[in-house]
Amino acid sequence: MPLTSLHLPRLIFAIVLLVASISCGVSASPEVKPDENGSVDPELILGREIWGIHCSSCHGASGQGGRGKKLNNGELAINYPDKTSLISLIQNGKGQGMPAFSSKLTIDETKAVINYILDVLN
């Protein structure tokens, strides 16, 4: 049966729905786990949100790398043992690969995403 103008919109909608349902969860950032008391650190929740918006598209949902460097292997804490240097890196960028986020993230938001990377992704 040939596709008619009535069937084409339904087919497009079905394809879009299928792609959206497959991609949901594939790129989800790791959840923040509650501590031994069942509490969840709100700063880590904020860090996860920021990670999903600004970082995961380059560094991967779980920090596994992509266009950006791999961040889930513990090397970040070794290469930048001082959080002040990480804040500077994120705020000011580095070379052509890492853009500056000073116009998008406050220092507190930057600290939250750093804590998320170090505590949850590693």
C-alpha cells in the first residue's frame, strides 16, 4: 500500500516517538545516591543538573569521554588536586577544547558540578 499524505505524518510521529523513547535513559547522568542516613546532598543534585545541561554533551553522560576528556577515571583529582584550579579551568576554559563557563555558571554552581564529578562519576 503506497504512503499517502494521511499516513506520512503518522509515520513521522511514530519514528520520532521511537527515537525519543530509545534515547531516554541512554544518556542519563548517574544518579546521586543517598548517604547512610538516607539523605541526598542538594549540592550534588545541583551538580548533576548542571552536568547534564553543560558538560555531558562533550564529556559523556557518565564522564566516559567523547569530544571532551574522560573524567570518570580518577585522573581529574590527580591532575587537579586543588579544587581552586578546577574552578579556574571550568570558569576560564583551556585552549580550543574546553570552553569558558564564567558567563553561564556561578562559582557555587561550578563547585557543585566539581563535587558531582569527583563524588559521583569517580
